[in-house]
Amino acid sequence: MRLLVTGGAGFIGSHYVRTVLSSGYPDVDPGAVTVLDKLTYSGNRANLDPVAADPRLRFVEGDIGDPALVDELVAGHDVVVHFAAESHVDRSILGATPFVTTNVLGTQILLDAALRHRLSRFVHVSTDEVYGSIPHGSWTETWPLAPNSPYSASKAGSDLLALAYHRTYGLDVVVTRCSNNYGPYQFPEKVIPLFVTNLLDGHKVPLYGDGGNVRDWLHVADHCAGIDLVLRGGRPGEVYHIGGGTELTNKELTTRLVEACGANWDLVAYVEDRKGHDRRYSLDISKIGEELGYAPAVSFDAGLASTIDWYRANRAWWEPLKARAALAT
């Protein structure tokens, strides 16, 4: 199987690539893996260092918005696993154009190329944020989309395009929607690595509003294991939820992080709530469990402890990223 992995130098995509090339998914035989990544601020070739010497890996720096490049690369592959996206809600509120350009138009360019070259499968990786907010219960895969941020709206648009290419043209597309990811190699603008790295250095952390917003937490290893199951066994034209099964308020999460980092609550600063801040996310993951045998394997306590340990031990990875981000703002 020849895999084209878009966004494969990012947090989730690089975990998937490292695992594929390390035989972490024994039923997938990657004869070749090409990573296409634009290397924006959150893409990092160092994320692929553990497998950089593997002769099956090819890295291409480029944009999914470049039709000629995308056509050339898709032509030599059997499957696309599409992680590439602009993904930070706060940045989308400041400016939506890059999100629409990459997430919607970029996905359309990939889908067109996949259709032309008759790929055997297109896995489109998405997010629970496309549903908006749910006060109680959990979303099923048939729930109406009601995104509330420019980011989530652009992802909803890309989901609908992907599914439309299946229904209109018969392209073998499957869509995954995940809950909040965490784990090693996550760019330190996201809440867990931001809070951990700040707390380790004795810096304050920002808690939005009253801290009562609820998220489900999913270790990146479980997310990628779910993607592997969907790649191999998901039904064409279907959506599959991948969740972690641990719902916490942001205040509860912050409490755990403060304690685990040996810090004090006086480092927590309540700040004005995010515009359009969704109150609660919750995915029903029974479909992927019943059809494909998925269940999260990494407990939140163990996953959080190992993640914090990784950031403690890998300052050389995250300190330059935070320094560059500070210079850019």
C-alpha cells in the first residue's frame, strides 16, 4: 500500500506516520509513505526524526492548495490519509481566510486528484467541533452540523465536500471525527502543552470564562489507532467518531495539570471567554466500537502523566517553538 499523508509533519499526522513505519499497525503494509506538509508554524520536520532514515519515507514540502503538486503526488499512491488543516480556533477568529483556503479549497483539490487517479480510499480526518455544542447526551454520526467558529465551519465544509464526492462520484471516502487530542509533539498553543510548558517554567496559564466548558480527551495514540481501523475496515461514505471517554471541564483539567506540574493555583489567570465558545462536546463512539472493535486503550491518567513527562524531557523540542511564537505575536 502506498500512502499519501497530508499534514504528516503535524502533531497527529506525524504520530500516524511514525506508527505506520514502526509496524505499529500490523495489518497495514506501507510499501511507501509520502508526507506532504506545508510546514506552517505548527508543522515540524523534527516530528518525523524517529523514522527519518526509513527508505520508505519521502517528505515533500508543499501546499495541498497547489493543484499541480497534488496531482503529481496523488498519482503515485493508493490511499490518501488527509490530516492537513488549519486547526486553531483562536487564530480562526482573528482571520478566517487561511482556514477556508486550506480546509475547504485544499480538500477539494485533493478530492479531485483522488477521483482522477481512482484511489482505493480517501480518509478525511475531522473534528467534533463541526457539531457546535451539546448540553447533554452525545452526538451520533447522523447529528446535524452546526459549527460556531470559522475553524469548525471550514472543517464542516470539508466534511460535506468529502461525503459529496462519495455520493456524487462514487469515490471511496470515509470521514473520522475526533474529540480533543493530547500527547507528545503537540504544538504548544493547544491547551495541554501550553499549560504544561508554562507551568513548568512558573508562568501563568489562561483559563477562559468560568472554566466550565467541557471537552472529551483522546490520546493521540488512540486517535491514530481508530484511523487505522477506519482505513482498513470503514464502510465507504460513512462517518466514524473517535473519542477518548474522559469528559472534563477546563477547570478540572487545569486542576490536574497544576497538581501534576507541582505548581500552585495562583498561576491560573481567569481571562475573558473566547468568542462563540462552545460549552460542551461529547461524541457517541458506539458505531466504531460495534463495527470495527475500537475502544480507547490509553487511560487519561496514564496518558496525561506520560505526556507531561515527555514535555519535561524534551525542552529542546518545544522551547524554540514557543520562542518563535512569541516573536511572531
